[in-house]
Amino acid sequence: MIWLMSTALHAHDETVDAPPAVRVVVIPDSFKGSASAVEAAEAMADGAREAYTDRGIPVSVDALPFADGGEGTLDALLGAWGTEPLTVDTTDALGRPTRARFGVSPDGATGVIEAAEANGLPGIADVPLQARTASSRGVGALVTALLDRGVAEILLCIGGSASTDGGTGMLSALGARFLASDGTELPDGGGRLGELASLDLDRLDPRAREVRWRVACDVTNPLVGPEGAAAVFGPQKGADPEDVRVLDTGLDRLADVLTETTGSDLRDVPGMGAAGGMPVTLTALLGAEVLPGSQMVAEVLGAEKLLARADLVLTGEGRFDSQSLGGKVVDAVRRLTPQNVPVVVIAGSVSVGRDELRRSGITAAFSIAQGPRTLDQMRDEAVPAITWTAFNCCRLLAHHPRQPAPGPDPATP
């Protein structure tokens, strides 16, 4: 409960006890292209502190940069941990030398990788896309760097990949061999996976099986078929219809060989088609746990425990719309926050209607736009605008004792 004033009458005198501090938790995603999750969290925290201080109300603000397992998750985790990014020499999705970042928790136990640092589409935007030969091999160097540091757990964020190789490139970099019927090793990329005959795991780095793997996945597509990795995501990686057919056939053959090797057929399991099928080899050969990115980040950062103690929660992102309520950061924050605690969304733009907002359990949503602005102006002014909006929200709330916030409409399915 937010306290505006608390008094207590003692037996022999009248003494005014200091009110307990209002506990505000700010837990935003990045405002893509305008403010990182770290910058957004700091800006919201500054606005909240100033608003309550102006009213003479003690306030405790916890700032927790958040992410949904996609782009920006590495930066969000590093910001929350207070650690610096590390780098390693590796290759991009086309095998060209590049340098990629990764992170390690303060205690050295947990490592985090954004796979797109090594096999992402942005890294090969300077040349025509090569859907059949693009590989995840570069991600393996990031994994090896973490294994060399002795981590016990690897958090792998797989969004934004340029490859459709079922993760075979990454596993090859760790020592696995994907062989044709004549015993020769297949080249990188998904284009030749249809020739796969067997796996040789004798040289697989044993440390890869000893660590705990958690893979952030924000899609539910199976490995193969009309909703699979090649059919749905291949075209955005440069695949024409024939490429899609070849890649889908290759992934299907990979699933056959993995089934023969492990006894478990994963091709129809939801999520196996993410990032060109990368989860299927990680799950089959390394026992990876595939889960929604926002859930993974929340568990790692202890978000639920922090939110349980909040009197007010501020969250946000660049655009708050219907998709925000379907598994992204705002949705995760809403679900993890106790029902009687207000959750306020601060966003670059707000397009959720009144009825949808009522059903969602979100208390209120505010745009940071201060009058007509171009997109470039919004980007340039994002951080001070986030602070100003948070200040206004908290200043309003500081005038009124909080009543329990309404949850979703019970009549709504």
C-alpha cells in the first residue's frame, strides 16, 4: 500500500512515525532505436524518485532492465548484473571473420549469448543473402568462450538468425561431425543436410553436455512442414521456393538422424523451428530446455520476487499494442505482478483500446510523445521524455492513496 501519511498515538506522548517508503519497481524493455532497456530503466527511476521526493514521500526505487529473449537481452542482463560485455573472434553466418559479444554473471556461473551476434541477419546485410549456405558455426565460438570460463549454465537467445541449418554449424564448432553416406563431413549450411547419413559425436566437447542449457524461444513453429523453419522463416533469409523445399527436406532428414541417434523424434515439437531449427540439435544432443524468453529472463533476474514487494510498477517499450500482451515484456511483467499492484505502461506510442486495456489488467498506459513530433525527434528526445512521463505518472499517484488495482475483467474469457 502507498502511504501518504502514517500516525501513531503512543501512551505518553503524540509522535508521528515516519511513513514507510513507497516501493516502486521500474522494469522496462528497450525502446528500440531510441533507448536501451538500461537507459529506459534509469530514466523511469529518475522520474519516479523526483515525483515522490517533491511530495515529501519516502520512496525506494528498484530499476531492472528487462527483455523478452530477443534483441537487447544481452544488454539487459548485463545492465541488471552490472557486468561488462566480453568479446571473442568468430565468424558471421557466411563464414567471414567477425567479433561477437557475450556476457557472464557476476558470480561467473551463468553465461549469456545472443546468437545473432555471430549468425544474425544484420551481420550479412552488406551482401546478397545465401539461404542454403548460411551457418550457425560462429555461435560455437561464443559457446566455447563460455565453457572456457567455467560457467555452469548457458542462456542462449536465438532470435534474428540468418541460417537454416538446424544448429548443425554450432554443434560442428563444438566437435560434432555430420556425415554423408561416404563418411565425409557435410559442408556448413542447411542446403546439403538432405545428404546426412549419420552423426559422429566422439569429438564433441564434453563440457557442452555438462552445462545447463536454456534457450529463449518466442515462436511455436515446428521444425518442418508448412509452418516449419524453412517455409515460414526461410524467405526472410533469402530463400526462394526451391530453397525452401531443399532446406525443409534437409531439416526433415536431420530429424530422422537425430531420432535414430537419441530415440526421440522432435520434429513436431512446438518451438523446434525457431532460428532455422537451432533448438532441435540443442535439445536432442545437449538436453537444452526451450522456454519463452521473457520467462527465462524473469527467472534469471529474480523479477517475480522483486515485483511481489512493489507498491507500483512502471514498465514500457517502444510501441504498446495488442502484440505487447502476447508474451512480450509488458505481458510478462503484468503476469508476474500481484493483482492488487498498479502496473503502468510508458511507451513511445500506445495503440491499445480502452476495452483491451481493461481486460489486460494494466492500470494505465501513457505515450512519451509531447505534442506533434517526427520519428527522428522522438528518438532524439526519448530518454528525457521517458523521465518526464514517469515523473507525471508518479506525481499523480503520489496525490492519491492507491486502491487495489483491478485485474482482468472476470467476465472476459
